[in-house]
Amino acid sequence: MKKRLLSVLCMASVFLFLLTASIGLPIYIRPFYYAHIDAYELEERSGFTEPEIRQAYDEVLDYLTLPGKEFGTGVMACSHEAEHHFADCRVLFDLNAVVLAGSGAVLLVLLVMRKKWGPYRLGKRSAAFWAAALALAAPMIIGALAAIDFDRAFVIFHSIFFPGKTNWIFVWHADQIIRVLPQEFFRNCAILIGGGLVTMAGGIMIWEMRRKNT
């Protein structure tokens, strides 16, 4: 019974680690956003220079990811409603970071104690294999829905994570930060998260199957 519980714990930890690590890709890799400035002509579309765009983005990301940072958008105007939305976002960013660190710590302990507790298996496959299979299914389902109607998926996403709130609907003139955060960027974030999740989960499954066949 203890071994089964440890295997379930391992599966849950691997799944959560893969998910939160993938979500962290567009958050922590800032050059990913910088690449959009030229690619989507954000200077021309927003009326701001590239240094101003980078400053605004960096201030927002610092606020969302670093403790004790004050909210700011550089030289861009931002309403109180939009600021409150970013405060809501910070809660989710903090939660992702906590789950990422926590699941990583649990996996480290399980890995260190593996010799004592033995391999973590569920049936004929490892717990990590089943976690990867579950993680692989998630982006396929979500990606299929988003591909059909990304605008609708975008609204549903905000309805789920910000229930009863409309402060995520920015105003072009009052919330100038939205000028440099086009919908294409959020779409590409979703693609990066899905691609990262598929790559990591697929890698685990391929490694497991190759190891089993050798």
C-alpha cells in the first residue's frame, strides 16, 4: 500500500512539475517576448520605441515574478482596473512558482530515496510514464479547442481563472500596455507552453519505452 501511494505521489509530482515548468517558459525566458517586438512591428503598432516597450514589459514581469517589486509600466499609461488585473495575475504566477518548486523538491526526495523504496511503478510502466502520458494529452485537447476558436478560448480562460471579473478587458487609450501585448503574443505563449509540455513529456515516454526494450 505504501509503495502504491509513493508511486501515485511520484506521478502527481512529475505531472505538476512538467505543467508548471512549461508554463514558466514564456514567463522566465524574456527574450521570447523581445523577439515579438520586431516580428510584429510593435513600435509601429504602439507608437512607443523598443527601449520603452522593453522597459514596460520588464517592469510588469518584475512585479509579477519578484517579491517586493512595485507595479509599473514605464512611460505607458495604465488604469487602476488594469493594475488590479495584474495583481490578480501575480497570485497565479506565485502559485505556479510555488507548485514548480514544491513538486521539484518532492521529486528530488523521491529520487534520493529510490534505492530504499524501490522503483515507482503503476502496472507495467513507471509512474513518470503515466504522468507524462497525462501531460501529453492536456495540450492536445486544449490546443485543438484553441485552434478552432482562439478568441473564444481566450475568453473562457479568463472566465475560469478570473471569475466574475472584467478588469482583464483593457482599454486601448487608458491602458497603453495592451498596445505592446498583442493577442499574437498570448497565442504564441500558449504554443510555447504546449510545445514545451509535449517535448518534455514525450521525452520521458520515449526514454521509458526505449529503456524497457533494451
